[in-house]
Amino acid sequence: MILYELYRGRDYRIFPTLERIQKAVEHIGLERLPYVSFQVGGTNGKGSTCAFLESILRYHGYKTGWFVSPHLVEEEERWRINGQKMPSAKLEYYVKELKSVFERFELTYFEACTLIALEYFKDERVDVAVFEVGMGGRWDATKVCNPSVCVITNVERDHTKWLGADVESRAIEKLGIYRKGVPLILGSMKFPLYTKALEMCDEKDLVVGGLDFFSYGKVSREKTVIQEYLWRDIHLEDAVLGLWGRWQIGNASLAITAAGSLLKLNTDTLKEALRQTYWEGRMEIVRKAPLLILDGAHNTDSIKKVVREVKKYIGNMTPVFTGLKDKEWKESMYFLRELSERIYVVQINHHRGEKLEHLEKHAKNLGFREVIPLLSSDEVHCIEEDLLVIGSLYLVGEVKSTLEKARKP
């Protein structure tokens, strides 16, 4: 956690602007990047879409960079080459080399992460890089990657403090990644993303799910399959996905479309890339008997989707839940009642973590018959029943860290 420790307790100004990161980029001469970039935004699914996209690009023979946010266990996960996280020694080097730049331009933690990604991918001579938007789009630091293709998965309820309380305001913010002449791939024609895109963008640049490209598939307890995908000369049938869940059909379709807008894709290679896609903490099955699934869903819409899919294809499970103080966790917890009459609640070891007594009190108010507080996330792997860990990527990271320690001799 080298960079995180550098920023611990620092009170840099945090307000929406691109000025800080743009000045830093100009200062170190990264205005023109020697690689092609993809930028992926949206409320839900952008991490999984990036995972599919990076895999497609890598399996087609390109050296890839991948900028991830946030990390689960180790900070080095944020920067990846060909899917592999950055070595700790490399991160230490970049923090040392760029520390004066971070301070000179008063970069936020995320802006510093972005600057490291730009420099690291250049030094590693990647062919293509995939950048995941941190928040929103209009003021997001990843805009400095000057993408050749932009993707927006969807617009749901999240980060209302920064992006606006109404869905149209959030759509406008997310559409801020668009730049004229660059393909913008949209997940669907759903209001208000598509309607706002028609107002704000050149229609010739838009490629829209359900209008320009089409896909459908199926989910079972074990796997998720794209039964058919169709766009231009790409026709894919019976493609097994490495990530589980009905929503992954849409995420994979977005990734195929994004890659296909620049590259000639081989059907067999594409199928293998989709099958081999792996993304930690997204409906990740880490134990089968009893079942232990980790999912980073942390807002109301994404948790509703997970609950619906789990009930339909797996059945009842006991949730292990936490919340962040700046998130609408109370609304999210409500939907977990559909999974079980009991719930485990835990406070994460993070300054944004909601207090355990608040989690416990609200769970009781919602009518859970049994509310079990855990002293720490270390206890999760010892519980012998089918569990769904959900509510925060930080919680997923803590549980994964405990599991890894338990496996070591």
C-alpha cells in the first residue's frame, strides 16, 4: 500500500476539475501516448466489461495495459500488464519518481493512480490500454488517456453527492467522456442514457445495444453463455463466459463491440478470450461446499440484480453485509431480505466503513429474524453455511485476504 500510505491523512483539495491531472500530464510529457486506449464508464458493470475487453485484446495478440479501480487486496492490482498486477518494486519506483509531481499539482489519490498508469504503460510499451473510469466521466482523471473508443455500460443510482440526485444529471456526467469522432458504445437504448446521448453526441459516433448490436444468452447454476451475438460481420454463438450472471451477457457484448470497432476479431479466439476472462470479487465462487460467493455490488441497483439472479439460479443464501458511510447502504440492505431471514453484518477496517451498531440496528428494523454481528471479516471463512458476501469491494478484499492467509502453510 505504498501510494495509499503516502496519501494517508493528506488534505489535498478535492473538487471536480481536470486541471490538476492535465497539468501533471503536460509536465512529464505524456500528452501524446504511444498506445491505443479504451475508456469504460457507467454505474454498474464497467469493471467486468474492462475484464472482458482486456482478455479479448490480449488473446488477439496485443500487449495490454489495464487500469483498475478500486483494488481488492493489494494496491498493485490497480495497474496490470497482460492481466498481471504490477510488482511492488515497480510501484515503489513510480511513487518515488512521481512524488514531486503529485505534490506540485496537488493530485488526488485517484489522479496519482492514473498518472502512474499512463507512465507505466508507456514504459512497458503496451499496444493497447483499458482504463476504467473512477467516478462519473466529465471530470474523471482517466479522460487524459485520450481514448480511441469510449464505452458506457448504464446509468443507475450511485455517487449522488457528486453526480446529481436525478438520473438525467448522472447521465450527463457519464456522457462527459464522449469526444467527437470517437466511437461511443452504449449498453442499451434505456432512458435517459440514449436520449441524452442523442442530444449531446454526434449520432454517427453512437453504437447502441439493442439498436446496432444484439445479444441474448442464458444462465445456469454453473455457467453463463452468450447464445448469440450479432454486429456487423461478427456472429458469435454458444460462447461460455468466465464471469457468472445474466448481466455479464451485456458486459461481454459491450466488450466485443468495443474491440470490434477497432480490430478484426477471430471467432474462435474471441470465444476462448471470453471463456478465460477472470475478475476478482464479481460473483466469485471461492468455496463450493458450503457455497461462499464474493461480490462487490455496493449500490441499490447492482445489489437488486445480484439478489434476483442468486434466487433464480442458486436459491436462498445468507448474506454477509457491510456498508460505507457515504453510500446508500440502508436501501441496499432492504433487498437482502429476499435471500434469507438471517444476516451477518460486519464493520470493515476502513475509515469509510459504517459502524457495526448502525448496521445491526437497521437490519433489525428491516425485520431480519436473526442478525449476527461479526467482530471482523476474518470470521467469514469459518462460517459453515452458504454465504453471499456483498455490500462493498473493501469487504470482498478483506475476506479474500483472510482466505489467502488461511491457505498458506
